[in-house]
Amino acid sequence: MLKVALLGIGDISKIHIAAIKANPNVELVAVCDIDETLKSTVPGVNFYTDYHLLLEKEILDCIHICLPHHLHYPAAEACFRKGVNVFLEKPLALNTEEGMALVKLEEKYKDVKICVCFQNRFNESFEILQEIVKSRQYGNIIGLKGLVTWYRPKSYYDLKPWRGQMNYSGGGVMINQALHTLDLMQQLGGEIESIRGSVDNLLDYGIEVEDTATANIKFKNGARGLFFATVANTGNSSVELQVILEKGKFTIKDSVLTKLNARGKKEFIVEDTKISGSKFYYGASHRKLINKFYSCITNNTDDYIQAKDALISIKMIDGIRKSSELKKKIELEVLTK
């Protein structure tokens, strides 16, 4: 029986707690949040307001970190030093520098595992799309398109001010709403050569972070990607991920993977599993990834999303932001030199 704890009882924690409780081989023994009024929301487990104290008192196999972005690195570091495995909600870190520091911790503490929560890699639509691309049945990849057009009211930032502050969030729409899309684009497109990007604020919210971003991505295999994300839409439209191959076009939209046939009609391939009662963009793959990580802990294997695997998405964000500042394309390798 794995002993598990959770840091941060915010919105996303509900998905984690449900996955933990659904696994008969796992026991949630403790939770931690600075807001003591949340204690009653997770009854029957030990409650802490200081994760350092939790680490001192509890004997654990894994900790889920669901904290604001600026706390990801220090909390993960504390877990590493205690020899406790980590399941880390995205993002990996605030920026490339901090992300690289986490990768170094991963390399130093080889007996400790850290899995980053890019659960959308395990959506049925993406898994099959990835198989199609890798098979080369339809030729090489030519282009990619990733669109995230959502809406966030000013109250979203007022309720949790850290979301609008660069030092605490590491960014806006890119790191909060569109990080999964950037991750999936690089998973399909492969190594990135350069990025030409632009970030802006279309909403008059007075926040430090961007609400809109766009980028042209050049992959080393010659493919090109178009990325666009905003929270200045009038509502939350479906994320769209499209792949253009030499002999076919495939699109994930509304959680459905389709192929454009010779007659210009969309052919249904597969639809993602959904969780009733949860936000549509959370998807149903948290549980798949969490259980996969628990299996890796139990069997001491490394088939999970490691910190080094998640670093590229942070580099993409920093590349887009730097490109926007300098008004020129950025070679992605420059960010780690």
C-alpha cells in the first residue's frame, strides 16, 4: 500500500484526490494547505499548514504538488531531500533556469522519481494521432497548428492575485492555459530549431502576465508550427490541435480525432473519455497518468514524464517571450547556454 500526501487543496486537487481514492493500492494519509478552513473538505486524513512539518511527521511514498507555480521548485526540492517521490502538477517551473535546476535535482537524487502532470499525452485522441504520425503511413509531418481560445474574467486574477504576477506564476495564458498544447506540439513535431513569437495583453486587466500569445515554430525536421493562445475570447472554445502530413490532415477538436478524407469530409477516428462533472479541459487522463506513476514507484521503473521531458515546454514559453521582446526569432538552444 503506497502512502500518499497532497500539497494544495485548490481546484485541480479534486481530480488528484479522486484518482488517489479510486486506487485500492494507495492511501491518502495527509494533505496540506495554508487555508485552515479547507480542512473539512478532506476528512479522515492528517491536515497540515506547513509542508515541511508534513514531511517531518509522515512516512510517505509519494507527494502530489498542486501549489501555485512559484512553490513548485521549493516544495519539490524539499521532497527530494526527504527521499519522497513527487507527482507535480504542471508547470515544471517558473522558467527555464528554475526548470534546469529541477532537472539537476532529478539527476542528483537518482532514487527519487518526479513525474510532471502532462496528462493530455494520455488522451486517446492524442495517443492514436501520435501513432499515426510515427507510423509515417501518411508521409512526413509538414505542419502543426495549436489553438487555445478561452476567456478569463478579471475576477479570475483578482481571486488569486498570483496568477497575474510574473514572479509567482511565470506567465499568463502560455503557462496557465496553453502549456499542454505547447507540450503536445513538440511531442508531435520533434526537436525545435527556432521560435518567432509575440506576446500581448488585449484585455485591460492591469496584470503583469500576457493574456495572448502567438508563435511560428520551426522544427529541425523541416516542419512548421503555428501556435495561438488567448484568454480574451468571449468564452471557452475547444482546444484545436491539427497535424498536416504529406498525405493526410488530422485534427483533434472537441476531444475528437478526425481525418479529412479525399472528399473534404471529416472522418471520425476516436473520442476521448470524459469525466462527468469536471471542467472539460481537465480531461480524463489524470487518473491514467497518476496510476502509471504509482506503478513505476512500485516496480521501480522510469516510464513516466520526467522533469527533463517537461523542460522543453518551459523553454518554448521563454523562447516566445524573448522573441517578442527582441522582435526576432530565437534559437531554442541559446536559452540553455
